[in-house]
Amino acid sequence: MEKLKLHTPDLTAQNIDKLAQLFPNCVTEARDEQGCVTQSIDFDQLRQELSDSIVEGPRERYHLDWPGKREAILTANAPIAKTLRPYRAESEDFDTTKNLFIEGDNLDALKLLQETYLGKVKLIYIDPPYNTTEDFIYEDDFSENNQAYLLRSNQEDESGNRLVANTEANGRFHSDWMTMMYPRLKLARTFLKDDGCIYISIDDRELHNLRKMCDEIFGESNFVATFAWEKRTNRENRKSISSRFDNIICYCRDKSQIRSAIRQLGMTDKALANYKNPDNDPRGLWKSDPATAQAGHGTKDQFYTLEAPNGKQHELESGRCWLYTEIVMKAAITDGRIWFGKDGNGVPRIKTYLDAKDRGLVPETIWFAEDVATNEIAKNQLKELFDGKSVFDTPKPVDLIRRMIELSTNPDSIVLDFFAGAAVTAHATLSLNASDGGNRQFILVQLAEACPESSEAYKSGYLTISDIAKDRIRRCGKLITNGSIEQEAASQSSLEFESQRMLDTGFRVLKIDTSNMRDVYYAPDAVEQGSLLAQVDNIRPNRTAEDLLFHVLVDQGVDLALPIAEETISGKKVFFVDGNALAACFDDGITDELVKEIAKRQPLKAVFRDANYGSDSVKINVDQIFRLLSPETEVRSL
Ligand SMILES: C[S@@+](CC[C@H](N)C(=O)[O-])C[C@H]1O[C@@H](n2cnc3c(N)ncnc32)[C@H](O)[C@@H]1O
């Protein structure tokens, strides 16, 4: 029976596999630093394969480098032996919700979630620390090799206490920030669907470094835009410059899918008001746009004198050409698609029709405060939600994130935010679902960063930022289900309103913790003969059956948001995930009878604990029973 692997994927090993597929002759076996023989790449051989295209040594090249980049790559690739533990009491609608709230360091979270959500996320929004001189940034754990990293990751109980102040006096001010961001972005990319997008808020301090990192990770050709968000509308009384906008950089996973990666915005009333029909055109409402373009864009067929239906000759302005060639323009005039003003003497303009089905607004690179709100509005909205208490200093406006979700998701998409702060992304997702009847799921990750004792948050009973985030989701969820988004509800049909009432405002809280397994389990070489008996029960003492279930889900890449049912069969507790996607029993004294009952349900996967079989014969019979009753089931042991 196969054992669960119980650690996150080793991305270095996956990279070796990819190279092996391309260059099988470059794969060899060599001893590592510990003297163990492992699969390795023969670099000399690879160099020969790539011959002229290799840049090495002191040769000049265009590339991004900083002290710490090597560790950042190592950190991204190294596996960890941690787990996600469910917290029912802090969750809402634990059994049925599809939304996840992960508490802990986002690098760990991305590694733990990677297998499950690989290529499944439509939109990632992040709002990382901007690296102002007052910011705290997370200090990752570096080590010389993957195995040491893996062991260390299972030995610490810490969660939110590795945040360190990053001041300019630190000689590695920019480097430390980049070293923190790089592995997280690298992992984030693997979550995106082919038509997925990532949006990142940043100010001018690290914009250039972030762009360079993203060019390297997502590919320069997948850069979409830097949006300028008007974050304030009044002038700040600063020494030199008052900053009015923040940047939001956007990359897509694959630019060839840009049409579904970034949609058009819905028509606003202001935009609709431009569509009229003064000539009773049977094609309906239209607006007019200039019929000329910059001369540099035209071919020689686009330079001519245009004759209006009333015979008036229209010459081109200097530096312009007609948008259409003469033949196409004449056909458009005959078809009534060119507008010459009410009296027929006006400058020719091209009609653009309001096709109700697919006409939208192309998003622009400037996002105005009147459309997506400001920092101040965000603070006030949050304050109002928390009964007048100012519990979080740097919230983004709900409408700002809602715009990204409108642009880049479908009604059933997954939205991920791994610098969640006060959970604005959850609020925006719920708010959009409420107004368009969508079922978008959110996954948020937030460190249990302590609130300072002097803060209003602490005085209001919130010990950590993740506590604020969880309460934000509860509060906005209630607001939405209570129908307090009156205008939205009022403007919907009763059918839409019905779907709104079934809105999933719950969330499952999972916290990152050390593995459920004892440390030494992962390093069989380190187990001495005399201590073997101590390993028989390989589970840490305070872990529950539900902890083990989530460990299995992470290990097997099963969706962590699937419904879970508990049944008692032959006197033992058995979990069924999403009907029969997975069945698991971690109780002591497993009998043949129980195994048979589970096998009859024909689950896709079945998991038991090695140490819990009632006898050796039951352990031997498990494979046999499944082969007979449910040959398709993958049986695993913990
Ligand atoms: C600028 S705030 C995000 C605010 C959020 N957009 C909002 O409007 O509520 C950044 C958040 O990232 C969190 N954070 C920083 N490093 C983290 C890490 N390594 N893992 C998880 N969260 C982290 C911080 O605690 C902080 O709350």
C-alpha cells in the first residue's frame, strides 16, 4: 500500500524532470553533500547541447540580480513539511462553504496549496508591504539544501513572529524586500489559469524592482499594464510632492488569451449617454468617433480627398490619414455609417453602434477615484463596518478590487489574495457575487501579525490582523445576507434576488502548523535501530482526526473547499469528502468489516492509519478487499 508523501512538492526535482524530458542524455546520478546518490543534471553535457547560446562568467548580459536572489530561488523550490489545520470555531459555515481563509506565512501557504490549485486561479490580487522605511517584512528561512530546509520547516512552532523592520539603514534594504517577494511571485504564477491575471498594488519606491522581477517571472511579453489609481483627490501638505496615485501592475499568464484575461468594463450611464440616433439609423443608437488616424499608421491608399454625399470635398489635416481606404470609405458612406453632421457639411465621423450584447468599455490605464474610490473612503467604509472603530490603517477600497474582479473573472472563478490584510478581497468578491449572482470563491492568506497594544484594534479585542480579517468577512457577509446592499437587491429580478440569498458568505479557517507527523518520520536515514519502536505511532499527540483529514487533502491535492460528511460505520468515525472523492478513517482498531463497508461505497481514494489496523491480518487484507470490491480506488496509508 502506498504511503502519503507528506511534504509539499520539491520543485527542484520537478525542474530536473522537465529537463530530463528535453535532454534525457543530460541526466545522471551523482553523490550529494551527504554522500547519497541522487538524480542530477550533467551540466557539461547540457552546455554542449546548448553550445553557442550560453552566457557564462564575466560576459556582459542583461539580467536582474541582487544579493539574496540565489536564496530566493532556493526558497521557492524547497519543499516544506508543514500542514494546514482546520479551525471550525473560527470558521463560518465550515461544512458547506467554498471560501478559504488561511492563517500563516503566505510562502508556506502557497507551497501547501500549490498541488490543489495549480492552474486553477483566475485572478490574484496582492497588496504587499510597499517597503516604506516603516514596513515590517517577513524574514524567510534559508539553508544550504532542500533536505535541511524540509527538516527545519517541521521543527518550528512559530507563525507570525518573523516580521522584521526593514529600514534604509539596513544595507540590504531593497534586496531584502526583493528576496521576500521573489519566491512568492514565482509560486503565485503556477496558480494562474491560462487566462488568469495577477494585479499587484505598489507605490513608486519598489515599482521598478517589482516590474523587473515580474518580467522575469511572468515574462515581459505577458505584461498587461501599469494602472494608475487615483488614491486621493486632495493635495497633501508634503515637503515637495503630494502623491496622488498608486500603481497597480498587471500581468497575465498568457498574453495570447488576453481577451478572456481582461474583459471590457460594463457600460456606465455616462458612457451610455453618448449613444444617440439623430438620423433614425435602423441599426439603433450610435456615437461617432474621428474618421482619421495618425498619418504614420496609414498605407498610401488612406490619403485621398473624401467626397461627402452633398458633394462637399474634405481634405485631410496635416499629419493625418483616413481610417479607411477610399473604396471602404465609399461603401461605408453609401451604407449610412459615416456621419457628416445634421446639415451634412460637418467633418466626417465614423459611427460606432451600441450593440447591447457585447459593447463594453475598454479599460483605461487610469482609474479615477470617482469610479473606484480613494484610500480615505476605504478607511471610512471599514470604520463604519466596525462600529466607528479604526481597526486597520491601510485598507484598499472595496470598489478598487471589485473592478479587477469584474475585469478578470467569470461568475465561477477562484480569486486569491495572499497579502490579505483586512480582507478587502473577500468583501469585494462577496459584494460582486451579491450583485451579479456569481459564485466566485475566495482564498485569502494572512499572517497572524500581532496588533500593537496601543492600537484601536487591540483595544477592541483584536489580537492579530488575521482576527480583524476574519471579523471583516463575518460582518460584510451579514450585511450582504441581510440585504443591506439595498440598491443592488432592489434593482434585481426576483430570480436574481433568490440566488443572492443563497450567497456563500462563509469561510473555512485553516492555520499553518508543523506537520502532524513526528519530525524524524521524514528522515528515515536518521532513525537509529534502538529508537525504531518509538516511531510506531508517527502522529503528534495533540492532533485530531480532522487535522489528519486535512493533511491528507493537502497531500493528495484534493480541493480543500469540498464538503465533508462524517459517518459512523462499524462503530468508527469515517470522513467522506465530496461524496465519494475520498474516504478516510483514522480511528483505532480498523476491522475487515469496516474496510469492506468503505470499499462498497467505491471512493476514488481511501486512507487509513498504518498504526490503527486491529491486527496484522487486517492490514494485509485491505488491498485484497479493495481489489475485489472497488478496484479503481487508490488506497493510501498514513
Ligand atoms: C498592505 S496590507 C494589505 C491590505 C489589504 N489589501 C486590505 O485592503 O485590507 C499587507 C498585509 O500583508 C500581510 N503580510 C505581510 N507579510 C506576510 C506574509 N509573509 N504572509 C502573509 N501575510 C503577510 C501583513 O500582515 C499585512 O496585513
